[in-house]
Amino acid sequence: MTLLAERGPALRRARLAVYVMFLIPGVAIGVWTARIPALKERLALGDGQLSLALLAIAAGALAGMQVVGRLVDRYGSARVMVPLAVAQGAVLLLPAAMPNLPALAASLALFGAAHGSLDVSMNAGAVEVERAWGRPLMSSFHAVFSIGGFAGAALGGVLAHVGVGAWPTLAATGVLLAALALLISPWAFLIPSERGTAPEAGRGDDRRSASRAKARGVLFLGVLGFCCMVGEGASADWGSVYLREDLGSSAGFAAAAYAAFSIMMTAGRLVGDRLSARFGPVVLVRCCGLLAGVGLSAALLIAHPVAGVIGFGCFGAGLSCIVPQVFSAAGHRDPARAGQALARVASLGYLGFLTGPVLIGAASEALDLPRALAIPALLALFVALAAPAVRKPAPAAAPAGKSPDRAG
């Protein structure tokens, strides 16, 4: 019996714990997004003031990502991830209680720091579980995050519809999420850890050269993440605008562009692990990049509302599996420093999500919106060409007399 078979129940519990860790920030960001209008109204904020407050989330997330990678590598993903998941729930209580814009921005910076730090540590935990499981799992973890976002937004919207205030909504959700993190924490500590992995054998010069090569590889993976997240940000902010203003669709139908994008992204992630196991990550990323780039390009060329919705759906399906494969490749590239690698990739990806809408807006001023939206399509095609970057290193040979570990 293999080691993995002997510890199968523990590994299954660890896998479930990581699913919950992905669910928590998804629900948190979904509920928060649904209650933004209520907080804007209560504090009488203008659009510009609200934008400054929301910018604090991004600043906090990027700051947290720079710190948490080394902590994950030093202490293991579970010891970092569990308190951060509790913190994610706890800080959700703060924004609705803030009396003015500076206090709101400070609370959102804390929310962003918890969210960004948890993003890195939970992906590190996912990489460790995936490595021990012996087959692709990363897409399903990211699918749970997407499902959590839908669930949180729906919950916040329903509570707003029945007249529940922003503070009770965020407070109750935050308490439940923190309690859920504590409840699942014993299983989270079953996650296998690569902490303490021995340094690479060989001469000092060889080790330094290998380390620099790994760093360059991680940086390029971050560039691929940036390219994909530019597309995600652009779809969120500009897809509906394109259908409404350039194609003349109704406001309701225009909203279907981002709905199609989101639904197809979630659906793609639900089947992404099976596709990766069957065809390999390189083929999967290449095909997904082509689907995203060609699908969106075709929609822009046809210039019809129905084609626009289908095109954004293809774009979402194409992007769905790429970021999980990029994160997985970064975490597997150097297991002893997976936290730092994931922090770099996550930071670049987050920058892409933030700057994507701005980039498209600036390009649309110089050209027009349809030509500007060709940028994310071209970036997706670039990712397809660069697909070999997500190839994982060959696993270490199993000890003599033992078969490779597998799990069902």
C-alpha cells in the first residue's frame, strides 16, 4: 500500500479544507460588492470618493501579498492560511461601521490585506494538496472561489431587497465566515507541507544559476497571469458598455455580456482539472488561449449583440483554466519557495485586473472601444503561444519497490 493510500482520509479532509478556504474570500468579496451602494449612500460619497475608498482594497491586497509569501514558506500554508481566513471574516464587519471616508478607506485597506494574503496562502495550500493528490486539482479550487462570489453577491442582494441593512449583512456574514474557518482549521492542518525541503545538490554556481532560472520562469508566469487578468478586468467593466453603446442593445441585454463571461468561466473551471489530466496543462492553456482570443475577436468583427454575448462567453471559457494552471505551475516550480513564487504571480495578476479597465479606457479614447477590446483578445493569443511556460517539472522518481502515488 502506498503512503498516499494510507493517508487517503487525511488528504481528503485537507482537500475539503482548502475548498472552504477558497469559498470564504469568494463569499466575502461577493457580499461586500453587493452592499457597496448602501455604504455609498449612507456616507453620501461621490463617485470619485468611492473610487478612492475602493483603491484602498487594491493597495492593501498588494501590500499583503508582498509579505505573506515568505511567511508561507517559513511556517507552511496552513499556519498562515487559517488565521488569515478568520481575519477575512472579521474585517468584513468593519466597513459598514465606519463614520467617514478616511475610516472607510482604512477598513478597506485591512480588508484588502486579508484578502490578498489569503489569496496567496490558500493557493499555496492548493498546490500542496494537488502535489500529494497526484493529479490536477487547481481549477476546481478556483471554481469554488467563483461560486463563493456568486453566492455572496446573491446573499447580499437578497438581504438588500428585503430591507436588511449593510451592517447586519456584513456583520452576520463575517461572523459566519470566521466561524467556518475555525471549524475547518483542524483539517487544514492536515495539508502536506514542503517546508524544510533540502536545497538543490550541486556546486554553488550551479545552484545560483538554477535559482535565477526559476525566478525568471516565475516572472514570466506572472506576465501570463497579468495578460489574463487584464481580460477579466476589461470584461467586468467594459463588456456591457460595448454591447450597450457600440452595438445598441438594451440595458438588460447588455448585462448579459458579463453574465455570460462569468458563467462560462465558472463552468470551465469545473471541468478544467479533467481536461488538464487528459491533455496536459500545456495543451489546455494553448487551446484555452486560442478559444479566448478567437472568440472575442470574432465577436468584435461580427458586431452584433448576440455575437457579443457569445464572444464574451467564449472569452470567459477560454480564460477560465489559464490562471489556475499558471498558479499551479508557479507553485510546483520550486516547492520550498512556493509561497514567494505565488506571491509574485498573484501580484502581477492583480495589477492586470486593476489596470486592465484603465488600459482599455485609454485605448478607447485614442481609437474606439471595439479596437480597444482587441487588446485582451491579442493578449489571450499571446498566452496561447506561451503555453509551454506552464509545463511542470518532472516529479521525483519513486523509491525503489514503490509504485507512484495515486488517489481516486
